[in-house]
Amino acid sequence: MLSGLVLAIAALTTYVVGGRVQSAVSRKPFTAKQGQYLAFIFYYTKIHGFAPAESDMQKYFKVTPPSVHQMVLTLEANGFIERIPRRNRSIRLLIPRQELPDLE
């Protein structure tokens, strides 16, 4: 019982996002492809001052709209991003920059 509690506490991480300290349960690592999408979201937002639309990701990665949408849903389900339903360009990263790979 105690070892399970210790593992649960060890799984917690704390990081700063947008000037706010956030705690979350450690996520499973992202795949290489997911990492590229996350890096794209980070750099696009940094350059343009707002999040990319799914069509921006579609053009960059040269994939179909359903592929991009499924990736966004997967990233959200895994806790890597959050977004506001029915609001354009509302994607926000939930992981620190240090964990992102370089954009290829």
C-alpha cells in the first residue's frame, strides 16, 4: 500500500506554463510524430503570436484534414495540449519547451 502511494507521489511533476505553476501526473512520452506537431505548435505560436489552425498544420505536414484533426484529438487526450471547443486557434501547449524536440 505504501509503495503504491510513493509511486503515485513520484509520478507528479510541477512546471511553469505561461507564468503559472501547474502540476500534473506524468504523461506517457510522446511519439516522434507527436513531438513534431507539438514543436510546430510551439514555434508557430511564438512567431505569429497566436496558435496555428488545423489547416496550417495540414499544409506544413502535407497531410489530410482528418489526419491533423485526429492528431489534435490525440494530443489533447494525452494531456499535451488543451483547446477551447468551437474556438479557432485555441490550442495551448501543456508541456514545457524543454521537453519538446527540435522541429525538423
